[in-house]
Amino acid sequence: MIAALIALDPSPLHQARTPETRVIGTCRHFATIACAFLRARVIPSRARCGFGTYFLEGCGVDHWITEYWNADQRRWVRVDTEHLGKTYVEHPEDLAPGEFLTGGEAWVQYRQGLVDGQKFGVAGVDFAWGPAEISGNAVRDLAALCRSGGRCAGRGR
């Protein structure tokens, strides 16, 4: 994606581009590219698949975010890299507990009867809502955490 962007406009990446020289991406693209940039700076990071609870009131909407390890605070910080500078949530650079649920967190809450599984899904469509979407995001989040060889990102921290 970065190569495609540079081919359209060789300006430095931090400079704004006109609509015709932009590359369209999804939340997953934002999360994985942010991880690449953080890792290039030797900052442990990982993409997470789950649900943003700040897009539609009372719903968990399919979404990907980035986590990075803050060594000073000794914790993973959740960042909505797609929505930095926007007003969906007060602090997209450090999401508050519950503002984003990983697929696994949503699954546990659903199984414990704490959330309505029918309120979790993909915005803009009627058919991709319910427990199957929660289960699918739990599997995608686990896959995103796991590296080749079966090791998972963040183990031991």
C-alpha cells in the first residue's frame, strides 16, 4: 500500500494528499501499517480485531485497532489509528476500557450474558450481526496475535 501511495505522490508520508493521490484502506490497513511503523522504531506493537463501541450507540461495530507496549507504564495502549484526530471517541490515542473489545473479550462478555450478541456486527449491512460475528472476530484476533511457528505476540509481557 505504501508503494502504491508513493507511486501516486512521492511526497513524504506525513504530508496530506489530494483525493486523487490517496490510497483507500480499511481499519485493518491502518492498524497493520501503524504496527509496521512502530516496529521500525523498535516499539512492540500488534493489530487487534474486535469491536468499537463508540460508532453506534449500544452496539459493537467490527473494527481493528493498534496496540503498542508502553514500557514506562508497563501496559499495552490501545490506539484507534484510523480515527486519530476525529471525534468518535475522546482519546483515540489511548482508548478507555470498554471503548474497544477484542473479539475474545466480546465473546467472554456474550457467553457470560453481559452483552446482547445481536448488537455486534458490521456497520452498513443487515446480515453480518450476531454471535457468529463475535466468534469470527475472536478467531481473527487470535490469528493476528500469532506469528509463524505458533508463537503469539505479547506473550511474556
